[in-house]
Amino acid sequence: MARKFFIGGNWKCNGTLEEVKKIVSMLNEAEIPSENVVEVFVSPPFVFLPLVESLLRPDFQVAAQNCWVRKGGAFTGEISAEMLVNLGIPCVILGHSERRSLLNESDEFVGDKVAYALSVGLKVIACIGETLQQRESGSTMAVVAAQTKAIAEKVSNWANVVLAYEPVWAIGTGKVATPGQAQEVHLELRKWLHDSVGAEVAATTRIIYGGSVNGANCRELAAQPDIDGFLVGGASLKPEFADIIRSLTVMKSQL
Ligand code: PEP
């Protein structure tokens, strides 16, 4: 069984009502492969989720950019996983590096969030990735393995998890990882999953790449055997997102 290509568009903290409607119209008109070939999610800011969900074509889904670590209650400013389920939002991005670095989300906290979101029935795009300093000191694999371990310790069923490898130095910088650099980490991550979680999880879990993916660099990255799709920031707000959705040229076969 092949791992279905997965493309997520992370809109981050961008957009007015008018801009959001324009992006949705652009997506609704895009010609892309069928749902059997590629799974597409877009992730608007919380306040636009119901609107985007109601206007977006049915073959695209929506994801939140975050949710609270446990059941809702007296947590001012937070959005609970149950609220997302209640609104019919199927998926959430967790552990994005902007939250890890700006809001001090630790590996353990992200692991708890992933486990809680899965427990209420959400799909999770779980982000991991090293900083430039960590890459330059040769600790890339140790960092991403520790981040993945913190998730693996809390999660027993990986069916609804997509792992997003996003080197921090490549996010929003225009400095994309080379296909070789990305493939190397994806392969190592898959080996880590194989040895630490199990062969089945390693073979079936989608590992997507994120970090300055655009219409020009997506095809070469998509051709790598262990890159199962992309998490796209800046370019997901532009017409080239459709080119990225079309980037898959060969179905990835199971290991
Ligand atoms: C992201 O925010 O997850 C991301 C990959 O951003 P960008 O594509 O802009 O680097």
C-alpha cells in the first residue's frame, strides 16, 4: 500500500475576511489530482475556520493551527480539541516551531497535546525540526528523535498522525533544505520509527517536509522516496499552492 501524498497549507496569523475569501476562491478553482492521489488540508487562523470550512471545496479539508493540551475549562484564550471536533474540524497542527520557540512549548508539552488531540478523534500534523545551530553542531537527528520520542511515549496509535519535518532554519527564510538533506532526515526518522515504534508505523506514517517549499522547488523534493508531502507556509497563500499540490509525480511505495 502506498502512502497517500499529503499537502498542508499553514496560513499562520495572516489574512482579513476579504483576503481569506479570495484565497478560498483561488483554491476552489484550482485543478489538482483526485483525493485518491493527494490529501489536502488548509489551516486558517481559528477565527476563520468555520467560514473556510463552509466555503471550501469538499475535497479539501481544514486544520486548526493549535489547540489546548487537555479538556477545556478555565484556560483564557485557549481553544480546546473538543471545540474543534464540535465544529467539524478534523485536524490540527501541533508543535509548530514558531510555537515551540516563541511560546516555549516543550517536547513533553507537544507530546501531551498530540495525545490529547488524538484521543478526541482529531488527526494531527505533528511538527519537529532542528535549529541552524543544532544542524551545524551535528545534532539534527538527536533533536528530531527526541521530539518524536516525546510524542511516541504518549501515543500508541499512529494512524491519525502525520509527522512534519520542518528544519527551523528553512521556515519562512527562503532557504529550503536540499532534496538530499530532507531525504536524509526523513529516512533516518523512518528508521527511528521502525526501531522505536514498529515496522508497520514506520512503513505507513506520512513524513512530510516543510520549510520554504514553493512552486519551483516542490517537484524535486516530492520525488524523494521518503518525502510524503509538504507543510507549506508562505506559498500556501498564493496561486502556486496548486502547483505544489500537483507536485507528486510518482506514488510512494511501502517500504
Ligand atoms: C510553515 O510555517 O510550516 C512553513 C513551512 O513555512 P514556509 O513554507 O513559509 O517556510
